[in-house]
Amino acid sequence: MDISKILDHIHQLPELSKLALQNNVSEIAFAKGHILLKANKIESNIYFIKKGLVRAYVEKDNEVTFWFGKEGETVISMKSYVEDQPGYETIELLEDCELYELKTENLRKLFNDDVHIANWGRKFAEKELIKTEERLISKQFKNASERYLELMKDHPELLQRVQLGHIASYLGITQVSLSRIRAEIK
Amino acid sequence: MDISKILDHIHQLPELSKLALQNNVSEIAFAKGHILLKANKIESNIYFIKKGLVRAYVEKDNEVTFWFGKEGETVISMKSYVEDQPGYETIELLEDCELYELKTENLRKLFNDDVHIANWGRKFAEKELIKTEERLISKQFKNASERYLELMKDHPELLQRVQLGHIASYLGITQVSLSRIRAEIK
DNA sequence: TTGATTTTTTATCATTTGTTAAATTTTTTC
DNA sequence: GAAAAAATTTAACAAATGATAAAAAATCAA
């Protein structure tokens, strides 16, 4: 998905504002397994995924995957971006990726100068917020197998592209539990 | 908490922009038990809490509380605000409340006209996003009793002001489980 | 205050999910 | 294509949480 389409998909932008954003973006590619953003570090770039798949995880006793990003989605260390503080998430590439890179610093300047870009940034955060809130609520009143069925319905392609250990972690259960659930469904 | 302080606390605003916002705000009070926003309805106002306490819940088989709002916080039907679509949450007052009311429609105009207000709205969504994401992650790798201890630590006053059934629901467990957890801790 | 109502706790048993280990299947590498 | 490594499933048992009902405590209302 090319950068113009990605930006517009977040929120429609006037041509001039979109060009201002695009002028600050550069293309870059990394191989599967590469760590794009690191936990406990103030990150200074955000990325838009042109091609490929990534996951965000938090390091606890084990790794807890809490987000998958694919074509068209935005990779960001929220704490760095919002509060200039070290983030909690590590972003790992699950496939070879082509990315658009944008320096947070430049984006901040654009936010201050261009009301359209400021509203674009607002829309981005608002949409992410709704997605996160819906997941929180789903976690709160669905059991593991309902959440698995929901994921299958909403993002069937993920099951083809991501190994089940990561899916289990994303659903908040162990891999063994997920296997059990899959066996019961058949 | 007065409106000027509430607005600045979300994100510092230049005096003129703050006045523009304040001019669109009116004061209103409701009694405990009042339903401020309704699920499955496009809501046209947002509220800032001057005094009091509210909860947001989703109606499933039972009511699932997923948010508490107190002095200084913003009451909003996210889906209405962001997508102009009926929201999933109902907001109920848990105490008599004094509120500041703001029409979404007027806020949208301000977003388009004033870059400072647009960035203020961006910051609002970003901060809410971080809070929601942290709760999602906490839900994903903490068990019920850890989440209860975390809530006691971060928001001890909630336990004084909210009945335990709502707290249990917020933590994603039954009231009976919460009682058991409380008994084990003592 | 007292009786009624609501909230919270306790108890018992059922269900779901976790843990560990081993078996099986799939993928990778040479 | 065979051996090695990684991912997934299965099994057995443990721990956490849910469901239901009843008891106890706290709050409310006359």
C-alpha cells in the first residue's frame, strides 16, 4: 500500500498537506526478525507499513504480544510519540517489510504548523483509541474461545501469516489453551 | 475542578483558544443514578466532570463496567464523537454530578478553525489511548488479584466511592471472585 | 430505631485456563 | 530428501475463576 493511500486512509487530507507529510517520509526495508522499535527506549521515528507484518510485544516473564500491524498500518511507540518517554513495547518484524519512515520530530512541527495535519493526527489517535477500547471490552466479556472465533472472523488472514504462539499470547491465553480450543471447534 | 483547569490539564492551551472553548461550554447538574449517555444512540454532547463520579458500561447478559470517570475527566461516547455512529457505552452517574457540557458539533468547528484546539483534541485522544492500551496490557498479563492490587495502588479512592460489584466488573471478574480475593489478601 | 432492601461475604461444586511433559507435525537446513 | 529444529497438539493434573445459593453485614426508609 503506497504512502498516499495510507495517509488518506487514516483521514482524508488536502493535497498540499499530504505533500508536506510525504516530503518527510523515506522508504526503508528490513528483513523478518528485525527489531524495529525497542522497549524502554525513546524512539524517534514512526513507520507506515507498505508491505509486511509486524507484532508489538511487552517483555514480562514471557513475551506478551498485544498488537499486529500489517499493510497500511502505523507502527509507533505510543509513549515516545505522546509523552517523549521510553515505551513499553518492542516491535518485531514477522515478515520481510517495506516501510515508510517519518521522524517524530518533523511530525510535531507539522502538527503545529498545519491545522489539517493536526486534525489528521487527531483522527489517527481517535481511531486507534476505538480499536483498543473495543479490544479491552471484548477481553472483559468474552472467554478465550469466543475471542478466538472473533479474531478468525475479523482477521482470518492473520491465522495464515502468524504462528499460533503469538496468536495465543494476543488472545491472552497460553498456546496449549489455544490448541485445546482449536481442537474443540473442529 | 473548574473548566479552565480541566482544559489545561488535558493539554496547555493559549489563552484565546481556551476562551473559545470555554465559550462553548455550559454548566449542568444531574443526580446520582441519572443516565448521561445512552448506548446505541448517536450522542451530540461531551461532558467534563467538575464534581462527582460516573461509570461507563456495556450491556451484555449483565452490565460490564469498563471505565470510571471522576473530577477533571471527560465523558464521551467515543463512537459518536469519532465516527458519528451509535456508541456501545451507557454512562451512569454514581454520585450527584456537576458537569460542563460541550456540543460535539461546536467542538468540530473549533477543530477545523484553530490549530491549537486541534492539537489539544489530538493530545486528548492520545492520552486516552495510552491509558486504554496500558489497561489492555495489564489485563493480558496480570491475574485478577494483581489487577485488584494495582487498582488499589493507583486509585485507592475508587474503593471508597464505588460499590464492589462495579469494581469486580471493571476488573473483569465476578463479585464473588473479588470477595474471595479480598479475603485472601487480609 | 426497626424492618426492609441492598451489598458483601462465605461455601460448595463446576468449568475454564494454566503447567509440565511428551508426542506429533511442520518447517528449515544442509 | 534426511536430519535437525521449531511449532503444534495431546494428555494429565493443578490452580484460578465462575455459578448458585445462603448467610452476614451495611445501608436505606418509614
